[in-house]
Amino acid sequence: MDEDGAIYNAEPQQQNSYNLPKRSRFYQGILDSKLLDPGDINYNRLNDVYIIVIMSFDLFRQGLYRYTFRMDCEEIPGLQLNDGAVRMFLNTTGVRQEGVSPELIELLHYFSKTTDEVARQSGSSRIQRMQEIVNSIKADENVGVKYVQAWEEKKLERQEGRKEGLQEGLEKGRFEALGDLVADGTLSLEAAANRSKGKREEFLNWYRTYKC
């Protein structure tokens, strides 16, 4: 929380889980649910909330370092809801520098490769201070740093196991294996269809018949 009461939630994301937009909505809901006391209906007391996802890939494929989303009116361009909720996606692989500060770009490069050399080259005292903290944590064997909640970490491990076994699954019931990955959110339906080894339409028809 900053001095004005705005709340920031930052989540690093190493791989594309194909659910980040709705996941960011879920995180926002969790924060909102804790900002008022039970029975309090003065919703103007809700803090401004910023959900920030730091990605090592370009989720929206537009080359930007930063994508910022607020609630806008479809019928009247420029009219915003002003509900105090902002969701921001930071892309460490961006190439388009418009709208972002040089320090943010340096910070994203630093997130991508967190080393003493990158911190020194940035010229930012704040980034260099961050590197000092990183080094002190690494030097302390009693400190453990977790970047993902335990339940989510286990979920990712299961998903990775499914992906590693995908080839075997394709040989023994290709459609069943892909259908399971779609059902648990590991793959989108479109991505699964593209992995069906030239049988895209057959897989889509099968999925709609047996899985929907």
C-alpha cells in the first residue's frame, strides 16, 4: 500500500498459463473482498487496486513493455468507469518504448536477467539497491523465497507432467489426452486442435461430441 492508500499486487509469471486475464480478475476479487468490514456498504471506501503481472513473454503480441486495462464505456469513447481498479501486464520482452519510462524498461530487463552486471549497467540506484537485497537473500541459507503459492506450484507441476507425457498420450488415444489438457485449462481448445497432428477438424468434432 502506498501513502495514498492504493494497493498493489505484483505477480511474476515465467510461462504462459493461458489464463492470465481471468486470473488477474480473480486476484482483484480476492483483494476487494477483504477491503471492507462485514456489513459495510460504503463502497467508496474501497481502495484503488493495481494488479500487476510481470511476464517473460508478450501475452498480447503487440511488442509493448506495458499493457494497462481500465473499465471503459463501449458506447462513449473516453468515458471511464473510474472504479479504482487497474490491471497491468508488464512484458520483459517488449520492443516498443512509447508510454514507458527508461527506468521501467531497465527494470524489466533486470527482471529478465537478475545479475550484478545488469544492475550496474542500468544506472538506476533503485535497481542496484534491489540487487543488493537479492544478493543478501541468496547469501542467507536460512531464507527461502517463494514466487508462487504452494497450491499453484503443485498445479503447475502436474500440468508440466501432463505436457511431458503428451507424446505418449497421442500414441494411445491422442484425442483423449488433448481433451484432458483442455478440460483442466492447461491448453486452450484452439491450441489443442493445433497439436492434433493434422487432424484438427476431427479433434474439434470429437471434443464437441464427447467433452462438451
